[in-house]
Amino acid sequence: MRFSFCLILFFSLTSCSVIEREVGYPGGNLGYLADRNTLFAKGQEQRVNRYLVSLALIAPLVAETARTGTEAKLSSSAIELLYGNIAKLKAASSLCKFPTLPVAADAKPGDVAIKCDAAKLKGNVNTALNFESLSYEVAKSLGDALKQAFDNLEIKANVTRIIALDPSEILRAVLGARRLIPILMDYLATFRDVSIIFGQSVVTSCEQQEIASCAAVTQSFASLINRPAGESLEQVTAQRPIYDIYSTSKAAITAGLDWKLQQWQVVALLQNVNRACRKLEAIARVDDADYQGCAVKWDKVVVNQTAPRAGKTVQEVDESTAALPKVNALIAAHGAQQG
């Protein structure tokens, strides 16, 4: 399976520009496409957060496509693998991590030097120094999750474009089959929820670092909250207040906002994933009453301001097949960065 994927990837590198991006761009060609089609990520932390937003969008889509117990189990496994790879990436990025953004244009060597030592590297297989390799694993599991969704739907889609995290490509694929409209509607509802959570992460980031583009994000929320009732049909038809939150938030990040996710925003995103996992469990349990998939019990989720030691977090993610340790690792790590 892995060898076949590598062969496909190798033979898809048909242009010099694609090869150059694979060689030198953060995240390779997929990172380049994601920066231009979805959200620009200017550091490792933002790249992890971009994957978290994508997970919250993709998991409900995958869940809605499952119709049989087998499809539900395969879909649940794909989501859990993606969970684990993102958690591993997040934990690794905190070890031998890159300097905090932004770095001044006249930076000195000490401003860009990575603080690390041999003991830390010997004690942890994964650190920020192999972030690119781990990011590739996340991108591959993201592609596998989406491929499972389209296998469930028995339709073909351009997975290369979709794993660049471009929502419009997902919509085009689903719109190609009219019978899938209910699935599309569910996905769009999730997109609206995630857009609001994402917009709130931009608002809280703007509170810490005000830039000109933040004004449009604030106004987009004000427009949503203050929607008047006595508007003309033309005015109502032209309105997309929630999409405006998504687009203005994206523009603020592109303009240079130091975007972060607060701990509660991570929890809110992962709640969307958990609801999807519960749907998959319900389908699978028709044939297998004891099936335990990617869903977690939230009363067992650790929500605090102290993260586990980073090395322990990586070990837990590597050794456990259950989703709970991976969810705890992601939430606790974001709690530490806010403290």
C-alpha cells in the first residue's frame, strides 16, 4: 500500500515547478496548494492548526458517507489515524521547536537558532526537526480519509486537489452526484459551524495583535449578530454572513496575523469530530454491538492548563490505538501554549 502510494506520487511529479515545491516548500506541493487555496500557515504551529480545522470539516463528511458496518469501521479507522498523526505532529513541534514568530527582518543568529540538545533528541523519536516527515504522514492520512469517503460514495474525485484542503473541491465532487445532496447539506452545516469557531480563533488572535485586516473580521461578526429583519429580497439574497466570517478571517491570516487556536476552540473543533465518530459507531453496532471506534467520552478528556511532558505525549500517541489519548494530547498541548 505505502509503496504503491509512493509510486503514484513519484509519477505525478510531472512538472519542474511541482518537483521544486516538493524539494523546498514547507509541506511540499500540498503545502503550497493549501497556502494558496485554503489558509496560509507561516509556521509549524499554524500548520498543525490548519490540519485541526480540516479534521473538524472532514470527519463529519466521512461519517455521512458510510452506509454499512464495514464502511463505518473503515471510516472510523481513517479518522482515528488522522487524529493520531495530527496529535503526534503537535507534540513533536514542541521539541527542538522553531523560534516564536514573528522574527525581525534584521534578525541576529540567536533570533533564529533552534534550542536543542543531544539528550532531548535521543529521548524522543519525533521533534520539530522531522516535522516535514510527520507532516507528510498527516497529509497521507488526510488523503486516505477523503478517499474512504469517496469510496463509500462510489464516486471519483481529484484527491490531490482535495487534500490541499480546498472546500470548493469537496463541494464540486459531491455536487457531481445529485443523489448526494443530503450529504452535501450536512457538510455545509458543519462548514458553517467550523467557520464560526475558526472566526472566533481569528478574533481572539486579533485581540493580541491588532492589524488592519482584523477590522473586517470584527465587522463580519457584527453583521451576523445584528442582522435586521426588514431587508429587501435582493439584500437578503446577497448576504452570506457566515461565509464572510470565513473569508475575512482567511484574509487576516494571509495579511500576516499571528493566528493561534485557544484551548476551548480546539475542544469545539474536536466536538464536531466526536459527533461524526458517534454516527459511525451507531452504524457499525448494527452488526457489531461491542464496536468501539474513534469516539471519546468527554468526561474522560483532560482539559487543563498543564500539558503532559512532550516526550510522554509522543509516546502515548504512538503506543495507544484508542482515540482518547490522542484527543487529550491535542487539548493539553494547546492548554500549555495558552498558559
